[in-house]
Amino acid sequence: MPATRPLLKRILVTTLAGVVILAGLLVGGVRLVDHLMPRYRDALAERIGSRIDADIDIAAIELRWQWRGPLLALDDVAIRRHGQADPAVTLDRLDLHFSFSDLLEGGRLPDGLVIAGAELALQQTDDGRLRLRHWGAAGETPTDWRRIEAAREMLRFVRVDGARIHLIGAAIPGGRATIDPFDARLRRAADGLRWNLEASGPNWLGQVAARGRLEGALTDPVDADIHVDADGIDTLAFARARSGSAALEADRVSGGALSLSLRGRWRDRALADSSADIALSAIEADDRERPVLPGIAARLEAETGPTPGRVRMTTTKLTADDGALTDARLTGTFARESRRLELTARGLPLALALRPARLRFDRLADTRIDGRLDAFTLSLAPDTPPSLEAAFSGLTVDDPAGHAGPISGHYRQSGDVHRLRFDQAGGRLAVPRFMRGELAIDGLGGALAWQRADDGWTIEAEKLELTSGEADVGIDGRLRLPDEAAPRIDLIATASAPDATRLLARIPQAEDLPNQRLRDWLPRAITAGHLDAARLELAGPLDRFPFADPRADERFHLELEGHGVDVTYKPEWPPLEDARGTLTLDGDDLRVNVAEATMLGVALGPSVGRVADVREPILQVDGSVSDARAERMLAFLARSPLRERFGKLVEALQVSGPADLGLDLTIPLKPGLGEPEVAGHVDAHGAELQHAALPGPVTDIRGRIDFDAQGLTAEGLTGDLLGVAVRTDLEPRPGARQHIDSRARIALPADADALAHYLPRPWLDYAEGATALRVAFDVGRDGGPSDIHATGDLAGMALNLPTPMAKAAKTPAPLDITIAGDGSRVDVAYDERLDIGVRLAGGRPTRVQSRLNDPGLTPPDTDGVWIGGRADTVDGLGWFYLVRNLLTAAEDETANTGDEATELAFIGGDLRAGELRVDNRYYENVHVRTRPMSDAPGWRVDLDGPDTRGQFTWTQPAGGRVAIDGDLARLAIHTRPPEPDDDHGDGQTPSPVIWPEVDPRELPGLTVDVASLWVDDTDFGRASLSAATRADGWQLERLALDDGALTGWATGRWTRADGRTRASAETRFEGHGLPGLFGTLGYPPTVRAERARVHAQLEIAPNPNGLDLRALDGGVNLALDNGTLLSVDPGAARVLGLVNLYVLPRRLQLDFRDVVDQGLAFDSIRAHFDIDDGNAYGDGVRIETPSSRIDIEGRIGLAARDYDERVTIVPKVGSGVAIASTVFGGPIVGAAVLAVQELLKQPIQKFSSIGYTLKGSWDDPQIAEPSAEQ
């Protein structure tokens, strides 16, 4: 509607003025008297053309006469501007009317014009004005109102019939249109100039009729009336032409027909009693339920106000079909002198303006606007840019792009300069693209200004301030929007917020915005805190934002200062808590300076964080902690994604205690930027470390531990492990493993507790001394240790093992122990000779496999104890006791713990020995193989060698007793003198109980046959042994020797019931192999005889102690012929020998070797002993030697280990010299003779017999009560 009225007015005024000007020019340029004849046609055209600076073409001239005077008719007139090819105006006919009275009075000009069939084109110029087409550039010929006034005074009438006017321009619907016909009438009357016109043309114009009267000059009328009626003006057509929007296409939008009725009165050069009635039909859209614009009816009245030259306008009626304009009012003023029009509207609803705007802008389809324009003022004046001012309140805008309001303020526009000042705001602000969520607004101040320049727009923020409960924000700056270049910004923004997280939660996350990763990270990272101050400085072209490589005029600087800040810089990493510091972002470079904070409960010192390129956000942190708990600091590794690499390690190591920390982290904040890198160090000041691979905590740790992405590194850490000083190195290894290398000096038995974690405790009982030991192992990322390696040379440590493994303390021997990280096995390599493999379950051995000097042996894959290998000498008895001790220890541990684990059992072996020792007996070149039996629970032992061949089995049915069955083709036993008794000189009396550790109820059943039994060089022939188990003990059914040096048998029984032991035995042997028998039983042979007979019946009376000699009863008969009493210390053989003559010469300080080199030769020995309560009583014991008879009677204390005997020596000749000769070796008298004489106080030559009493202990008997007969 506003665009329609000026256009119609310009068309009407231009057309009327053109006709008048044309008529005046034509009339003024024609002298009727010069052109009454046709020959003057060209001259007439030239005359008229010179007056209007144009070329005139006239096809024909005809002179006619009418009642008032002559009429000159010009046909087919064409008017061209000089230099133009096309005519500006063509006329079908131009009639020039002359008056007879004027001619008679000498007038030469016509007083009337009739223009028929005129055709011209009006074209819209760049300044929006309509100019005559083909007439030249705008402004070349200014309008000469004086000539127009003169022509108006001259002409009595002007009539235009059937004119065709072409309109061309962007504002014309369709770009061009034709008004056809256009008819106009002007006539001079007594009351002034009266005129009327009618026009019709394109469908958007409808019908226009106007009439009026004017008195006075055209430019300064004194009195005038005007009536204009227009109907059917299509406002949508004009809107389509101006906007070019498809939203206004006719097939989508309809209505908008405008009707106008104007009644104007001009009195005394002032407007009076004028009005305009306007009616606009509703504009409908086919996709809207409500009209785009309701039907509007308005009446506008105008009059000149009290101020001269100013016209006041006001609406007396302004309605809309839907009541939207109920409170709206419109007023205005017009200043005649300045021709300034000012219109003011009040109470306009802003929502009404939105409805047609939705057609122009599709994105407003979902926009809702509410509020009102309290005042709206539009000012228009010639040569002055339009200006607009508006005061608004309660403005709310809600659409998908955002929500704001209510807002109050002022808007001002002057030409291209716009300024919006905010007075107050409330409610909520939501701009999803630039701010997440809704922000509650408490206040809004400052202003926004924007204007159009030659090359684009400029937007300025002037002290723009927004306050809310979440934050206070201030903005100052400028945004340039060039037409042909990137937007350029120069802005400073400040902010503060009591809760930084609420503000950061507003950061937009649209993918097309810059620094997407930073925008995503900040609100996730900062989870709490107070923003004390924020400042943003932004300058430069936005296509280079964020100015990673800034030029001189570019800057992107963001600085945030806060306290109480919690930062979860990356999910699953330990957060930074209660931090105080500053965050600075320069271009792409983000820096964080933390003055103080806590992490995992540890107070951090000054720390620095940096993200060098926020587009590729990798956080680098450099911080330190002093005097904190090591477990909390290392928890950083366990409570972050680094736990996959370090978590189990830290958990397994269990470090605690005081320490300092230096930390250097590199953490990618988004996927695809690499892996986190961590580095730093921990200085321990008395910390403690525990690990399952250690026997106890390592305390008082001191030193530095460096850590990085590879692991932990340390050199020379010191600590204490169960009282053992330890020095440890740490080193990362490939495969995310951590190597731990510890060195210590171990002393046994003092440090047995420390080693018992790695080796079975019974093993350690065989070592004594101190030696250096190195223990090394790896810890994997799962926290579990690798195999543990313990190495050393054992210098200073004695190994009290059986031959061949015994080692003196001063002798070095390399030791390498490997303990499985899962505690399932222990492998020992000793002195390059012995390899031991141990399987464990629950820390207890279930399999022990020993290979001696033969690592290629393959043990059976079965739990239990297995021994194999080869050696020059093997202490079989020692190893038997060692294995038995290990088995017993395992059984005891099982019993103590109540564990149902299988007891450790001996499962066999494969041993080659050059000499297999059993106490003072040994077997040469023996190959012993032991393996489990397939058809019964037990073992089979195969013996192979030149002297020992055969096999025996060892079985033990479930719940039953051991049974040993042997079948040997040959058994050769070698003996050597036993070691001296170990009970000499210790001051303790040996126990009278034999085999106190043996329970007869546990002894095995025996069935052994030996086809050929040899002892040294003595052939004992065939031997057999049969023993049966009893519920209450054990019974020797028969031991028999046949076809050898001894023949005979032995039986016996040994029981224990109700806590009491009983035993009995009977034996009868005869032959010459008595020394071999002694050797076989482990005793030195004290006697050798060509023929011996022994018969004994012995019994142990019931007692609680066992085989107690104090309960021994029975009798022994002994007969020996042609032999020697050997000069050896019988040791324990006293118990069996009963007769001890060795002590006599020793007491006399004589030597039997002076008589017989190996002892005392005899012809016969006859003896009988009665044994009662462990005392053997001899009566009539006689020894016949070649030169004497020795008689012995008295008691031998078998339990008390003492003597009380009377010895009498009687020579077989009757002189004292004979005694000396026979007893002491003839001529050798010397000191021995003197000693006897001193004892008897008489010369020895005078005695025929000597007697003395032997009393005292077996170790130191005394000779007393000597006697002699002459």
C-alpha cells in the first residue's frame, strides 16, 4: 500500500504535466498566419522542434473550421530528442484550436488542444523516478514551471483522448505495463482550473478516476479541491515486483485488493478538512489457516495546524478484521516549506508485521513475535535520507533460531544508519546456534548500531551489557561485513560468573563453528568453579579465525580467571579439584596456569598446562607436589586410562609413605590424536612398597623413581625387607613390563623368613652363613610378576647337603633360582651340576625333580619327588634322610593347614653312582632306576651294575602299609671303617632308646631274596628276608643265610600298643663271616674267627619309651675259635660285642700290635651272658690265647654304658719273666714295664698272674684293685 500511492501519484502528475508542457510548447511555437498553407509543414515542424529542443515529424496538415474559429489538425506526429533514433512521443492527431476573437485581437496562439492517440513510455530510473523514455538523461532539462504557468493561462482547455502510456521499471509488476486508455480533461473556469482524468490498464491497477479544482499557481495554489477514487489496485502485484519472492506467487497468495478514496480541500494556502479512506482486503495464503494480513480499513484526516506551513494528520478510524489494530493510532505532520513528512504510529502489534514477513522470508515460517511498538515515527523529506524511530516494549521473539525477550528499547534509522538501544530485558535468551540452553536475563543495556557503506555493512556494539543470575557479560566492538571479502571483527568482551559450569554449558556445539573440539572440551572439562573474570579480544578477518598464525592486525585472546574450579580434563582421568588459576587462549594456543589445586586428595603446587593447537587438542601438563603420600600420587596412574599400562602395576606394587612428585603429562583430548604420554618422578623419603612377589613389605624406601610412558626407572633405591638391607633398580622393558632388580646380603638362618617366600622353608635349613644375592623379575601391565630370578655365587654360605652337593662356606658355587611369577614352580641350577625343578600349589611343593650332572634326563610328568643323574659319589643315606625330611615337612604343613592337597611322595628316580654310600657301606658302579608301578600303588626299583643286579618293588595299597619285595641276583656290599663316635667328649650320655623315631606300626613288610650276597671279599651265599606287618607292629618272620661264610637264621617281633612297646628276637649263626656281619650292620669288626657260633634270645619288656635298653632281658651264648680280637675302637659295637678287652692294653699304655699286628690272637673264646634290665652279666667268660688264659666276670651296662668287671690274666708258663714275655712282647719292656710295676708297686718279673677290676663308663673306664700272684 505505501508503495502504491506514490507510484499512482507520479504517473498522474507526470502525464498531466507532459500534456500541458507539450501543448504549451506546440502552441508557443506556432504562428498561425505563417502556416495556413500545406507548404509550410516542414517549416512548422522545425519551428516547434526548436522550441522543445527536438526533431518533429508531421505526416500531414489539415485546416478545418469550426464555429469558434479555425482548427489546424496535424496527423501522425513523431517527436524525437536530438540524437535519439526512436521517438519519445507519437500522436495519431494533434488538433490546435484557435479563437476568432483572439485572432481578431492579434493573437496567434491556439486556446485549446486535443491530443488523440498519444503513445509514450515512462521508464523508472535508478533513483526510482519515472522519466520519459528516449528523451535523454535525467536532469538534463529541468522543469520550467513558469512556461507551464504561461501555457496554462493561454489555453482555455486541453483534452487527451485514448492515450497509451507504457510503464517500464523494476517496481512495475511484470517489469512493464500499459495504461490504455488514459483520458484527461482540463478547462479554465471562473473559479480556477478544473480537471478530471480516467485511467484503466493492467489488472493490478483497476480503475482510477480523479477530478479537482485549482485556483492560483500550480506551485502555490490559493484554493483547491481534489477527489480521487481508485478501486482494484493489486498490492500483491507491486509486492511481487519489488521483492521477486516466490513466496508471493499468485498460485500461493491471493487478496490484497486496495480501494482508495481521497477528498482534499486547500483553503487560503492551507489544507483543511481533508480525508482519505483506505480499504485493503485480507491477504490469504493457501498453506495458512489465518490470513497473512487481515482486512484493514482506515480513515485519515488532515489539516493545517496552528504552526504555519505544517499539516497535521490523524486517523479517526483504523481497524482490522481480526481486531489486531484495536489499540493502534496513527498521526503525522507535513512541513510545506521543507516538504518533510513525519508519521507516528502507536500501539502497533509487532506480531502483525510478522505475518506478511513470513511470506518474504521462509525462515520466519516458524517464528513467533509478540510485543508492541509504543511509538513508531517515520520521517521523509526531499534530498534527505528517510529516518525512522521506534520505542518498543515486551518484545519477544521465538523461532528455531532462537528465543529472546521480553525486551524494551529504542530503534532509530537514518538512511542506512541503524541504532538499537536496549533499556531493559527479562525472561530468557536462547540462540541454539550460538548458545546452548536458555539463559535467564535480568537486564540488558547498551546499544547495537549498523549501517550500510559502499562495500558492505558495519555492526557496532556500544557498551552492550547483559546481566543474569548465571553471568554478567559486556561487549564492545565492531563487525564489518564487506560485500566481496570475509567478515572482519574487532571486539572486546568481558564476563564473570558465580558458576562457571553454567556459563560454559552455554558454549554452542554446531559443527560448522570454529574450534569444535575446544568448544566440546571446555564444558565437559570444567565441572565446577567460580569465574572471577573473563576477557575476550578478537580482531581480524573471520575466515582466518582463530588466527593460529596471526598477522599484525589479527588477534584472538581469551583469558579466564577463576577459583574453586574442578577440571575433568579427560574422561576417566583423575580430576583437578578446587583449582585457582588462569586459562589463556591465544589463537590456537591454550595455556592454563594453576596456582593451587588438589588431585586425588594431594595438594598440588604451581602447575602449567598447555594445548598448543586447540584444533588438535593435546593437553600438556607440568606440575609438582611436595611432601605428599606416594600412594595417592601413584594412584594417578591407576585411576586413569593409564591403568591399562600402569594400574595393575601400581596396585601390585602398593607404594605408600611420604614422597615428592614432579609430573609431565601429554594427554590427547580427542580420539585420533595419539596415545597419552606421562612422565615425571617420585622422590621417596621413607616410603613403603609391597608386592605379592615379595616376602614382606620393603620399608624405609629412599631415592628417586622416574616414570614415563615406558614405565618406571630408578637406580639405587634403598630399603629394608624383613630386616635385610635391599638396594633396588627399576627399568622399563618391552611389552609394557617393569623390571625390578634387587640386591641384598642374605644370612641364614637369620634371614630365612625373607627367603621362605621363594623357596620351601625346609630347604633353607641346609644352608648356613651369609652371601650376596640378586633377585630380579618383571611386573606386567596386569600387575602379575614374571619369573623371578635369584642369582649368586654363595660365597660365604655353607650348604650342609649330602655328597656330592655339600659346599664349604669359603667355596663359591654359582646358584640360579627361577621362581615362576604365578608361584607354580621353582627351578634351581646349582654349580652347573644340579638342576632342581619344583612345582608348587598354594605355596607348597607338589613336585620336586632333581637332575644331577645330567640335564638331559626327562623326569616323569607326575607329582612327587624324583631324583636322577650321575655322580662319582652319592651319600645315599644322607639323601634318603633329606628327602624324608622334605616329605615330612610337606605332610606336616598339609596337616597344619588342613589343606586337602596331595601329600608330597617319592615317585622314583634314575641315578648312576660310581659309589653309592650308605653310612660306612657303599655300592660300586650302581645304576638305580625307580619308577611307579602300573598295576599297584608303589614303585619298582631296578638295580644294575657289576656288583649289584636285581629289582625290588615298593607298594602301599590305599590305607595299607608299605610292602617291599626284592629279588636280587647279586648284592655286593663294600665297607669302610666307620667314623669315630660323635659322642666322645660332649659331656652328654647317649639315650638308651634305640631308634626312638621309628614306629613299628609303620615299618614295611619285607620279602627279599638275594642269590649271591657279598660283603667286601666274603661270600655269604644266599640270603633271604621275610617280615610281616601287624596291626600293632612288625614281625621278622625269618632272616636266613645259606651256603656262605655264615649260616643261620634270625626271627623277631616288635609291637606297640596302648602306648607301650614290646620286642623280642632270637638268632643262631655259625661260620667264619662274623666280621662281614658286623660290617653289614654298620659296626666295625672287633673280632675275626675261623669259626664262630652265636645264639641269642633277647626281649624288650613292655615300656612306654620304645626299644629301651633298660628293659632289655635275655641271654647270649658265644663260641669263637682261632681268631683275633681286633685293635679298633668298637664304638657302638660294644652293645653287640659285650666283651671289651681293647680297653686293657690302652689303660696299660701298651699296644697289641707288639703281639699281633691287628690285635690279640686267641685260640678260643667261650662266653655266656645273662641280660637283665639292660645289664649283661658274664660268669665264666674265658679267652684262650697261645700264651695265656684270660678270665672275665662281672657286669656290662648296656643301657648305662659302663663296666664293672674283674679281669684275670694267667700265663701258660710259671715265671714272671714268662708273663712279661707273653703279655707284653718279650724283649720290649721299656716304659710299659715301668708303668705296670708302678701300678702294682712290685717288679713284674715276680708275678705268675695279674688281676684287676675294670670300672667306669665305656668312654673312660678305670683300672682298679690290681692283684698279682707270684
